[in-house]
Amino acid sequence: MTAIGRLKTRAEFLYVREGSRFAAPSLVLQARARGEKPRAASDLARFGFTASKALGGAVKRNRARRRLKEAARIVAPSHAVPGYDYVLIARAGTVQRRFTEITKDLQRALTKVHQAPRR
């Protein structure tokens, strides 16, 4: 079981942006391994959540972020890798899709970003 932390600064989000990514109908997942940090920080998988203004008004963006946070809370302990940072980006489907489909999308995305790239 993996403990979950949070990404909070812009620099952390930009660092993850350079890693691997996977797009699903309800979300985009970006993932990147952290560099050498103190041991306590490497035991966590850290998550950041974002929704752009293109998604809609504040109410819709906040609802999308809340749904992503809950999906991460449920899925991450079993699928996230300690020492990785993840950013979940809301898409239009985040608000409209059933919650079970969002969790399946997140499970699939977490599996895909850790697979070796195909040649």
C-alpha cells in the first residue's frame, strides 16, 4: 500500500510535465519519477490535480477536481508507485462520466505510464 502526498508548487507541476503521459476519456495522467530526495519523501506517491478554464466555470472545475481526488484516493494505494509524482488533468468527461469509469480510467492510466515504451 502506497502513502499519498500532494504536489503544491508550480515548479513541481512543471517537473512532472516532462515525464510520461497517458490520455483517457475522463483525464490526462502525467507521471515522473522524483530525483534523489530524503528517504521519507521517497516513500510517497505524490499527486497534483488541475482543471483548466476551458473546462467551464469554477463550480464545474472544482467538481472535476473533487472527482479526480476521490478517484486517486481509491486507486492510488494499490496502483501508484512510491517515489513518483503524478498530475491528473481534468477533461470534459471528468464531470459527465460515471465515477466507476473514472476509476477504471485512472487504473489503466497508472498501469500504462509505468510500462516500458514500445519500439
